[in-house]
Amino acid sequence: MWLPPNNVRHPIPDVRWPTAEEAAAARWFSPVALGPIVLEERTWVPAMVPWRATEEGFVTEEVLGWYERFARGRPGAIVVEATGVRDIPSGPLLRIGHDRFLPGLTQLVETVRRASGGHSRLLIQLIDFLAIKRRPEKEKYLRRFLAVTDRHRAALAGVAKTDDEVRERLLALPEAELEAVLTPRELESLRFGFRERVTDIERPNIRELPRVLPDIFAAATARAEKAGFDGVELHYAHAYTMASFLSALNDRPDGYGGPREHRVRLPLEVYRAARAAAGRKFAVGCRFLSDEVIPGGSHVEDATWFGVEFAKAGMDFLSLSRGGKFEDAKQPQVGWAAYPYTGESGYECMPTVYSDPRGPFGRNVPFAAPIRRAIRDAGLKTPVVVSGGIYGFEQAEGILARGEADVVAAARQSLADPDWFRKVRLGRGAEVRRCVFTNYCEGLDEKHKQVTCKLWDRAGLDEPGLKRTTDGKRRLVAPPWEAAAPAAGGLADGTDLPTT
Ligand SMILES: Cc1cc2nc3c(=O)[nH]c(=O)nc-3n(C[C@H](O)[C@H](O)[C@H](O)COP(=O)(O)O)c2cc1C
Ligand code: SF4
């Protein structure tokens, strides 16, 4: 994982937790409308892929368990992990690209409704992504994958005639000479693994993206509504297709790249198609980047402009993230694919306590605030969701009081303690298990291992019937909150004690 130069370890800030009365009067626990739906409170669990679906993308018991656990904390909203919109194999990533996924997704909705007592609204994040290959062995790449071109032949003129001879010569070249013969893209494919880009318009599937994606996202949106979700979050963030259209690196010459007016075109077309496929009571919003954090990428000025365009188009919410790109990802080992959270942009997406003087806490807020301000200045009320290093009540209240965002989301803190919103609401913040922001969970995500939190995944492993990770070493969900009930059998919010 990339770390800021001269980083220092920041302590987890001291916090003051509110009483139940204070919490009841707090902004964070007050309702907010996302277009046609209302969140009971402005607390939010953003999308987190836990690698628990089947290889075919179906919901499993483990997926249900993951969301059930978050639902017990009754946040205002939970966003289900990035879920593939196409009907193509994508490993153990949830999918919504065909009606056969509906029964599992419906069960997921029912599970969350039940576990949250109907209090949490449930959105699902819809993702499209392009092909990415594992880093090949050098011999394999030069002997099999590289398409021999006139450039290679010209560079080796006089020493190699046939394609096979060219390949063998390339293999024998010292690294510096090989660098001069291969194109930057070929070198990237050799050193990182081949990665498709939205700008590869010589490839028919890439050229056709603007033609096919609106319908694909629309069909997925209709399915999400059919399964019972309250809305969709179109994934326009991080390293994936739609974010790449918004990126300043997108120079497609077909009216979908270049100036920002062109880069926003497909995201707006996808949104309009999704909106048209949804009923009037269904929320449609997106997650996008307030800053790509890569050289040549879009920064907050572009993001502010995009935010206003999305709001004008009628999106029901805008959730902001930062970074998480392939462009600055670390070179993977041979046999592994690049992971978009290993460079500086990845750091900004999930910052740790090993940080620069700004520290990891609320690090994205200064980027979200101007976007929200511009939306308000345009006379629009679209709620803005911020996340990144959120750890406490007063921090969240301050963000809302200063008008920097409308909803304050926490991913890792909610993983560390899925009951934390509820504990705070009940005036029992002292019982919150606090995230230490060192990214053990993100390390598991990188290896596509079932995601758990180091603060609880070895606790109570001898409990009878406990569900464990496939390696048998960790528990899959946080232990129950052993709450002492104020009155026999129930908590102050009128519900039973947690039982699992
Ligand atoms: C294990 C893990 C999986 C994640 N998966 C997603 C995802 O599917 N979609 C997404 O937009 N963000 C994803 N994120 C990023 C989080 O939603 C969030 O933006 C980030 O962790 C920063 O917020 P935090 O500081 O509250 O953790 C993931 C984060 C983690 C730790
Ligand atoms: S593993 Fe570490 S960073 Fe991740 S949720 Fe747990 S304490 Fe936080």
C-alpha cells in the first residue's frame, strides 16, 4: 500500500459521545429525502465488496449474513456492494445482469428489512467494468500475447524476419532495449497485465459502450426495483467504466471524450435510461469522484461541474469518493491483476492513520463541500453524501452543521462495529468498537479474500455453530452486541436484543 512520504502515525481522535436525548435532537439522526425516498437518519453504510458471492455472482448465506449484520445497526441507508450489470462472468462479485439473480437479491432485501425492523433504506451499487488481465510471465507475453507489428520488425530489421524470430529476439533483449522497442501500452501489458480503456475505440466492444451501456444499466435498475430495493447508486467512481468516461484522461474523439461536456454525456445518458426504467418511488443517484488524484486526471473543479450537471439532470443523491484508480496502481506480482487501491489515489480512497499532517480523518470533506455549495448555488437541493475517515458523532455533526454534506457515511467504522450508529443513537457511544484505520480489511479485499475486521474476526471462534471464513480461521460477521437492556428484554429504541 502506498503511504504519504514522511508519514506519521495519527492517533485515533478522542471522542465525546452524545446522550440519547442529544442524539435524538442531532442533525445526523434527522431525516433526509433522497428524491422519492426518505432516510430516517443521515447515517449511511457505503458500498463494500466482501467477496462472498458465488463464482457465478449469486447471493449466498454469507452475503445475507454480511448485510444482516449492518442492518442491525439501523443506519439511514445501506448501499449493497458494487454489483455487475452485465451477464458476464466476474468472479465472486454480485451480479444483477439477468433475472436469474432476482430471487437471491429479493432475499437480500427481505433480510435487511427484517434485521433493521424496516428502518434502513437499501440501495444497490451498479457497476460496469472493463477487462483486466493478470500480469503475465515475460516469456508468455512475448511468445504468445504480443501482437508483432511493423514497429518491432523495423527495430529488429536484419536480425529477425519471421514473427517467431522477432519474439525470440525481443525475449533476448536487455530490459532497456526492450523498453525502446515496445510501445508504452505493450510495456504496460507486460509489466502489469493488459487493461482495456474506454479510449481503445479500435476495439468494437469499447467503441460501442455508449450505445449499449444505457440499456444495460436501465435493465439492472428495473431488476433492482423488482427485487425490492429502494434505489440504485450508479457507480461512476474509482477505476471502472463510467468513472473512466468522466476522467480528464478520456480523449475519445466520438463526442464522449475530450471536453467535460462530452465526458459527462454517457453518464447522463445512463442516468436518464436508468431513471426511465424506474418507478416514481425509486431513487436513482450516483457515486463519483471529487478528485481522481492521478496525473492528468479530473480534479475538484471538474467534479463540481459534473455534480451540478447530475443535480440538474435530476439525480436523487450524489455520493462522493476520491481516487481509487488503476493509473497509479502498484505493479502486481506475476499471476495477479493490478489492484486500484495500491497507489496514491488508492490511499486517498481509503486513507490510513499513517498519513501526512492532514491525517486520514474526514479527508474528503474539503472536496465535497465546494461541490455541494455549487449545487446549492445553482438552486438545487440534491443531497450530497460524504465518506472517508468518519469515526465519530461530533465530527459528523460538524460536517452537517457547516453545510459540507447532507449525509455522513462510514464504511470501515461500520465494519469495525456494525452496531455503532445504534449505540450512539441510544446514548451508548462508549460501547462503540472503534476502527483503527490500518486497513487489514482492505488487504483482504485486495486478495479477494472474504472481508472481515481484525478487531473481531478471531473473537469467540469456539462458539457452537459459528460461521467461519473458507480458510476456517476467522468469523464472518461481528459478534453480537452484548447489550445490557435498560428494561427487561428490550433496548430504548423499542426492539429486542440482538440474538445472533
Ligand atoms: C473492503 C472494502 C470494500 C469496498 N468496496 C467498495 C465498493 O464496492 N464500492 C465503492 O464505491 N467503494 C468501496 N469501498 C470504499 C468505501 O465505500 C469507502 O469509500 C472508503 O472505505 C472510505 O470510507 P471509510 O473511511 O469510511 O472507510 C470499499 C472499501 C472497503 C474497505
Ligand atoms: S480491519 Fe482495521 S481498518 Fe478495517 S474496519 Fe477493522 S479496524 Fe477498521
